[in-house]
Amino acid sequence: MSSSSSRANSSAGAALTPSSLPSPSSPSFLPTPASSSSSSTSFSSTMTTTTTASNAAPLGDSASWAVLLVATLVKLLLLPAYRSTDFEVHRNWLAITHSLPLRQWYTEDTSQWTLDYPPFFAWFEWLMSQVAVLVDPAIVVVSNLEYASSATVTFQRLSVIVTDIVLFYGVQQYVNTFRGNKDLYKSFIVTIFIVLNAGLLLVDHIHFQYNGILNGVLLLSIAAIQKGHDLIGGLLFAVLLNLKHIYLYLAPAYFVFLLRHYCFAAASSGSGSDAASVQRSRFVIGNFLRLGAGVAAVFALSFGPFLLEGQLGQLLSRLFPFKRGLCHAYWAPNFWALYSALDKVLIYAGPRLGLWPMPEHVTASMTGGLVGDVSHVVLPTVPPVATMVLTLLFMLPILVVLWRRPTMPMFLRSVVVCAYASFLFGWHVHEKAIVMVVLPMSLIAVQHANDGKWFLLLSASGLYSLLPLIFEPREFFVKHLIVLSYVLLVYCALRVLFR
Amino acid sequence: MRATVLVSDLLIFFPAVFLFCRQILADFTRSKQIAIAFMILLQPGLILIDHGHFQYNCISLGLALLAIVAVMRDWDILGSVLFCLSLNYKQMSLYYAPAFFSFLLGKSLQSAHPVLRIAALGVTVIATFALCWLPFLTSIDSVAQVLHRIFPIGRGLFEDKVANVWCAVSVLIKLRAIFEQALLVRISAICTLLAILPSSVNLALRPSQTGFLYALVNSSLGFFLFSYQVHEKSILLVALPASLLLASDPLNAVFFLLLSTASMFPLLHKDGLAIPYAICIVFFVIVVLHMLNVSLQACQHLTTIGKLQLAAVIVCFSGLHLAWYFYIPPAHLPHANLLLFAVVSCASFVLFAVYFNWRQWQLNGVPTSTHKLKHS
């Protein structure tokens, strides 16, 4: 009976039939890992086409732009979210660079947030201040501390969103070096991992920083090296160092690689990823001089004006404030956090176990939420030099391997390991620095299933460690959902890739 | 408090949508079911009002949706209970009552024992009501007081500017000044009745699955256009069944959802939600374009009417918003922009009402022995 009624039903006009949905007339723009038929069961394959996506354009194909659009929409939704003191920091720097002459940039201290990034970033702020003054002239008045009109907030937040285009451009340049059809899915995944990175959303667009553009320059440098233009890559890295000197964490990897690959290369023209290990090559003095001169020129451009004013010492003390203490006010989850925690435990455990007497001046020296030079009570106090030694020690193994095998994959890995070692053992590390480890690792994650697993673990734990940065109840759901969806995204994408 | 809206949304509305897509659209592929569920959940109006403006519509709409699923699956008793719960949660669900009533009546009349079924349904409804109203049934006065609060006739024909026929007519003929309140109540009641009568009669005589969905749209739209003291947020009640029609009539459903959200823009702008409004709409459009595999080539295959519709929607949308931001109304008409929104939205809703009524009449009645909406 049901079949006859269904036949009668079929003559009815508008039943809810699948055929009434517009049929896919043209391939949708998302690439697919393998050509699968349109009626697949898993949801991720809904976004596949009946043909392989061999017709995607190399630069900025529509899928990547769609990802950028979605990311921008999410960032726009975060416009009214919590802003940390970093917001006022950048407003202050806009004011300083706009209203004061060059020689006062690094001596000005009306606000407690003094300029402590290298000169190129100061110039970047100066550029933005030219627009800021049109939006709201009160932004660039130095004495307007804590000024945060709605125009200011909108302008600064939009500036972060707009400068993220550099990150997009960097990713595009990098994935353009992938070749072949099957790599299109990999390049799409890398684009998603970086453009939609939850860490950047939390740190840049809520807490407020400019890591998007900085990591964009890093990616451009890596892309240049990938294409075989080592000199340009090196120069871009020098520029990056002069934008934010935290990238010194990566300098050893760059130094070793460029020395070995560029200055010793025997005129090999292949891209870095195909280069076999270069044995017994000559030392090409010309390349070495070229690289050295280029880097020196970049630094001269950056520091020059301040050298002329005789402010080198002041600049260096601003850039490297060692008085700030071993751990930041919020402990970065690194080795020194464990070390200090152990110290605290031993303070109380020792007397109870009868090992040593209770020390006299036990204050909340490191857990007080303040920034300052502190000393440990039971365990030996750690001087800055010790942190540097430990960091270099842990970088050494991979740098040795890199020296012997200066290939592109090895270079990427050494970048990640150097960043990681500096994060774990560095002096006064911010917890935000974990983004510097996770982001380059996105590039490695698509290479092998094993790398993918490590990336999943690292990004999940790294993002989890960023959650305390945003502590207002209003953002409670937002931050957890951002992190959860990103981890889920990573998991699903990698699972489809490494099926 | 926002968490409570989110949680109730997750607990009641989300499962209702998934149930609908799994049960009623069972003949679609799994991925299409998820796609449609995704689109229903992403309707910008509901997100913006519940989580932005702050209301708990998700509970009443979720319960109503569960009732719709139950009734379409021929679990009439359960459906009646759920609908009564939805009604007693928020009296707005009264907008759906004619459709439910006609559908259940039609099905009962066509069943083997009509009187028995009608009696059973009647008992169910009365019992559910009694259970919900138990604390207040102490005296006639308390019942009257509750009713008086729920149906605030004293507030007037309409408040502010709403995309209602009465508001549109009042632009030219000042209804509230000319007629007295009791008369206006009667006029609006009669007009509402006339508006919902065709679709209800059609549904009672020829009950069908898709007809039921169309009838829901028609009855709620009729109430919205002609009823007394309508709020602009009530368009959400019409938007829900319209979104359920995404599977069978995607183009019109999408246009309706977009225009209904736009009709609420003045309210959202007042709440400072202009940017989230834009973003939610863009998100929704992107998802719809992707899920329905729309591209430029597909647009060329649209009928002439389809192309006209698309052009009209784009013109209305952009015109309204441009006017809002750039047109400075003259001093003697300070609310010109609000009125513009209300009148244009009302005109489009009237057109949609005509269209959806026509669609419902076009369907042939089929026996409701199967609950699934089948392939043709």
C-alpha cells in the first residue's frame, strides 16, 4: 500500500525531494584529496567535486580567498572583545612615533609602556599613525594615556585585521611552491591551519598584538628559501629581526642553514627541498660577503639613525630588559615554571621532612603577578647566562644535523626546534611565544602522518596554554570554542589527508 | 545569562532541527541532511535575536519544531502535547495553531475513527493545559489576570514601527486616531481570520506533509500581517517553517530568511548589533551558496521570475541599508528610515504570503500514511 501511495505521491508537485535542490552544475571551488564521487557519506567530502581540482589557479585561488573571508568575518566579530594592556601599548607607540622626533622615540617614558621593539616596528607604527590621526586626532597625543574611544578601538583592531593580509600573502607564496595535483589539498590545509590559526585569533585579535604581519614576513622568508632564493630569504629574516627581536629565537637555524647551504653551495640551482646533502663544497666567499653585506645594510638602515644620535646603549637596554626577571607575570609553561614550582614546593617540603630549616624571607616573589628580578629560595637562582647556555645546548643536536643535511625539510624542523628550545629554556618568555612554535610547525604537519600527530598534540596543548590569557567571563565560551573548533579542524583535515 | 540561552538552544533547538532533518528528510543523503540542518541553524534572525538582543525563542521554537516533527510522523498525541507546551511557554506559538488544528482535523477526518481521534486529541490538549496552568487555576480572577498579562490589548494596534499591514496603512490613514480600540480589535481579528482561512481550509480538506509546512508559514504570516499588537521579532515564527522549506523551495526560503532578518535591522541597530548583523548575513549567504552549489552558471538557469526576484531582493536590501546610513530624513519625518524599512518589508511579506498560499493550493492532497517526504 505504501508503494502505491508513494507512486500517487510522485505525481504531487512539491514533495521534499532531493531532486528539487539545484544540482551541482559546476565544480565547487574546494579541492579534494582524491577524486571521489559526489554522493559520499562523510561530511567533509560534501565539499568535494566530481572532478579533481586540477583547475585551481596557483595564486590566491578562490578556496584560499574564501578561507581568508571566513577568518576576517570571525575577526570582525571579535571587535568588541576584551583588550589587554597591549592595546594601550600600541596606542602609545602610535602617539610616540607620530608626535615626537626620532631622537625621543627610545627615550620617551611618559607612559610605562615604553617602546621596546626594534626600529622597523617603530616605523611601522609611524606609518599607521599617519592614518590614525585622520581617524581620531586624539589617538596620537602622547599624554592621552588609556585613551580608548570607539574610533580608536575600531581603528586599531582593523589595523590588525588589515595587516593580516601579509600573513595570507606569505602563506600563498609558500604553498605556491607545492607542485602537482595531490599537493593541492596539502596546500589548502596549510592555508587553513595558518590563516584560521586559533592562537593568532586569541593573541592578535582579542589580546591584541601584531603577530599576523610578523609571521607573514617569516613565511615570506621561508618561501624565498624554499624557492632557492637564499639571499632574499636571509634579508627578509634580517628585516624580521628588526621588526621584532624575539625572532632571534630562530636565528641559529637561519645562520647554520644559510652558511651551509648558501655560502658553501657548489652553484646548485635546485630548490632547497630537492637539494641532496652537499658534501665537500667550496666556501663561496662571494655569497658569504653578499649575505653579510645585505644583513649589515638592513641593520644599518634600522639602527643607523639611532647610532648617529648616540642612543645605541639606550636602545639595547630597551630591547633586552633583563631586569624583568626569569619568568613573566604569567608564567610561560616552560622549564623554568617547573623549576620555580619545585622551588616553592621544596620551601615547605624541606622543613617538614627535616632536611633544612624554614627559610626566613619567604615572599610571594614569583607568584605575586608582578614583573621583576627575583631569586629562588632553595634551588640556585638562575642567571640569564645559564638560560642562554641551556637554550643553545638544546639547539645543538638539530643544528648539527642541519649542517650535515641542509635540506628544506630539515631547515623547517630546525626552525621549529630552535623556537621550542628558546621557549622552554629562555629568559623571560611570554606564553604567547608558543605561537611561534606552532605556526612554523603547520608547515611540517602535512608532510608525514607522524608529523601530523605531533602537530595535533603540540597545537592542542599550546592553544590550551593560551586560554588563561583571556580571563573575562564574557569571552569564556568564545575562547573555548575557538580552541576546540581549531583542534577539531586540525584533526579532521589531517585524518582526511593521511587516510 | 547568555550561557543559559546557549545551553537551552543546544538542548532543545539543535536536537529538534537534527530530528527534523533525519526523520522528515530521510530520503536525502546524509550529507545533504547535515547541510540543510546547518543552514537552518545558521539562520541569522534567530541567532541575532536570541543571542544578541537576548531572548529565549529557541525554546518555544524548538518545542514547536518537535511538535511539527511528531505530527508529521503521525504521532499526533505526542505532537499535541509538545505544541501545547510550546504554546504555554510563549503564547506566540498561537500563530501556528490554525495550521496544527487543520492538519490534525484533516488527518482525523480521513482516519478510520474520526470522532475517537478528535476526542483523544481534545482530551490531550485540555489535560496539558490544565497541567501547565495548575498553580493559577485557583480562581477565575487569577486566570483572567494571567490572560490579561499574556494578551495586552491595552497596548494598542501596534507598537513602534513593525512590518505589519496596519502600520503600513497607518502611514496614510491614521487608524489609531480614527477608530477606537474595541473596533480595531475586531477589525484585526476579522482580517486575520480571513487571511488564515484559505490555507487552513485547504489543509483540513487535503492534508499533506508539504502542505502542512506551507500552512505553517501561511498561518503565521497571516497572523503577523494582520494581528493585533505584533512585534517585529514575531517574524521569527514565520522564519522557522520557511527555513524548513529550504529543502523543497530553497530560493524562496533563502530570500524570505534574508528579508525577514533585514526587517529587524532597525531593532538590531539600536542594540549595537549592526556589525554582527552584517557578518551573520554574510556567513549565511556563503554557507547557502556553498551548500546549494550555486555559481554564476546556475544563476543563468534561473527562470525569468527567479531573476526578477533576485534583482528585487538585491535592490531592496541595498536600498534600505544605504538609505539608513546616508539618507537624512527631513525634520518633520524623523522616523522616515524606520518607516521605509517597515513598509518595504511589509510589501515583500505580502508578496510572499500570496506566493506561499498559491504554492499550498498547488499541492495535491495525499494520504499521510508515510511520514517521509519522498522522492518524486
